[in-house]
Amino acid sequence: MIFGMDTIERRLNGLSEKLRANALAEGAQAGGEVIARSARARAPRLSGRLAEKGVIAEIVERAGTKGVAGVGLTKAEFYGLIVEKGSKFARAKPFLRPAFDEQKDAAVREVERKLREVVMREVRR
């Protein structure tokens, strides 16, 4: 069964606050991963560490009506910000922002897909 976001929203609201927060967080994580994968693919590859381990998507907020994932760099790969923005000594080689711009619609679709999946799993329990 495929249903729209209005149905998803109604079914989400029927879940307990904890389940709703978990569902929203899972959806946000899934959408963040779409952008993170694109950023990893775009990251410059001198050593390969930035592409392999430097770009992450993680849950930054989990609340009853909100799930937020952030896509960014690990602390160990902080130099990725210099690569992204450039410096006095090196020109910028953006990979995070272009990944977001290119994949934001796909990320939203993935959030919707994941929410449907999670809601159906919870409704069947």
C-alpha cells in the first residue's frame, strides 16, 4: 500500500511520542545519508580519508515532533572545511554544498520513504 504524506502524518500522530520521535529520527538519518553519500563521492581524494571516513550523517535532534540529521565532517577530518571553503593558500574545492544542492529533493523522497516504512512497521505490531 502506498499512501501520501497526509496519511503518514496522521499515522505518525497516532504513535506514542517515543515511537514518533524514533520514526522521525530514522527518516532524517536516511535523508542525511543520501546527501552524505553524494558528498563522499565528490570529496577530493588525495589520501582518500576525507571521502572514506570524513563525511558523516548523524542525528542531531530527536524530539516528539522533530527528527533532525546533520551532514558534516568528523573532527578528525576538520581540514575538509578548508577544502570546502578554501583558504588564503588554497582555492576552494566545494563538495558538501554541491552535494546538498544536487540531492536535497532525493533526500526528501528518502525521508518520506523511510517514514512510510517505519509507520507501516509500527502499525503492524
